[in-house]
Amino acid sequence: MTARSTSSSPSSGPSRPTGAVSPTDRSRSAFVWVWEWTKSIIVALVVWFFLRTFLVEAFRIPSGSMENTLLIGDFLFVNKALYGAEVPLIHTRLPAVREPERNDILVFDSVEEEGLKVVKRLIGMPGDTLSMEAGQLFRNGQRANEPYVIHGDSRRSEDPIQRAKMREWQMPHLVQRDTAAYQPDLQDWGPIVIPRDRFFMMGDNRDSSYDGRYWGFLPRVNVRGRPLVVYFSYDQNSWKSLPFVTAVRWSRFFTQPE
């Protein structure tokens, strides 16, 4: 009896186990994963840039010049669209929802230090006549009603150098006064008339505020926005450790500065 042998057909190579992934497939999957994450990050950055540039920007209160309206340690969202946000690079403005109004709290670019943002209250509009007598503000001949103002030292006076600077910028705008004898001080100055496209800004903490009395008028173009809401606040001067956790001012959350 003759045995017939069977021979298997030659294989083209080792067979791949069912479910195995080749190095090429793994590389492709890794690339897809990285690309999807990259797209998500790019979209998030674009959205963040758009919101920050044209709508809302975060701002922290570093000084007490606006107490008690705004406190050191308040974190704000600033509405940039209200007065017309600036378009980067081309330095033009989007249309404003409305123009700044008297008593608005404004966030603006400092007129003295590039890159510094400041928050004060709009006290005088173009054409207004302003003066102070013994720490009391007069606007267009009438005593101004300022329920938001606090006075810590209503007798505070400035040194001769600062008073000379005040006199220098105020002189071209001074009215109804003997210019030769004019010697302004922190609590006594004016009357001055605010020119076109300029505002006069002051802090609510009237005796502890470096404001327009020192550096003059604010150009309209420097205005950036208005505080929208306090989203976080803590007492930076607290004696407790980790004050941003242990000294949180919960009552200030989601309040709107007025």
C-alpha cells in the first residue's frame, strides 16, 4: 500500500494574529489622536482670544482707591463691548453700544504708564466745569451728590512738587480765577473746563486715590470697558494663612459694582 504525501502551499510570510495592530496602524491612530486634540486646543484658544479681545476680560483690583465700591482682592469681569472694543493690529474700534456716562466706573489705559490698566469713576464729561472746595466736588456750579465717596483724611494736602504739577496741567483749562495767584491742592482746585473727547476720573476713596487731580484728563480712546461683575473676592490683608481660601468674601460674589 502506497502512502500519498500531501504538501502545503508555501506561505507568503508569518500570519498576523487576529486582532493584532501593525506599527503603521498604531502610528496612524496616534497621529489622529494628536490632531484631534490639537484642533480642540486651537478652537478653544480662538474662542478665548475672541472673548477676551471683544467681549469680556478679567481684571483684579490691586489698590484701595475705589473703596468701598471695589475692594483690594476683588476679581472682576470687564465688559469691553459696551464702549466699543479695539480691534488688534489695525487699532480701530468696533461700534459702541453706548458712550460713557457720568458716574460710570471705567477701566482704562493709564495716561502715564504704558500697559497699566486703571479703574476709576467718571466724574466729569466734556464741557463740564469742575472744582473742589474743602474736599467737596462742584459740577457746573452745583454741589455734586456723591453717595459712593468716602473720606479718610479730608484735610490731606500735597507736597509743593505735586501741587506745581497740578497747577501746570490745570492752567490752560482754568476759568473764573486769578491765574497768577492760583495754587491748587488735592482738596481745593478749579474751576476747570473739560475739553472735547476728554473725561475727568476720580476714585471713590477720595483722599487716597491717585486720579485725574494728579495727571489730568482721560482721552476717550483710553477707555477699555466697565466692570460687569465681581466673580471672586478675598481679603488679602487677612491674618489667616492661605487667605484666598480662608478669607473669601462670599457676599461679594456675582455683585455688580455701581
